[in-house]
Amino acid sequence: MYAALWRILPGPWWLRLFILLVAIAAILYGLFFFVFPWVSPFITPGEVDLE
């Protein structure tokens, strides 16, 4: 799967790496600022006591 993704991306290796890093950053941004806050009300952690 990763090899197919690498072959689909245009340009030399450094441009492919830059595109992948930007895509990963965009995915993480979307998760942290949109998906996780939306999901957090549905997930209620149980009461945890450490003694």
C-alpha cells in the first residue's frame, strides 16, 4: 500500500516526502481540532482510583 502511494505521488523523492508530511500534518490537525472534540462527549471514562 505504501509503495503504491509513493509511486502515485509526483516529483522527486524530496517533493514526495514533503507532500506526505503536509498530508500527515493536515490529518493530525483535523483529528485534534475536529474529530476528537466531537467524539469526547460520547466517551466517558470510568472512575479510576489508584491507591
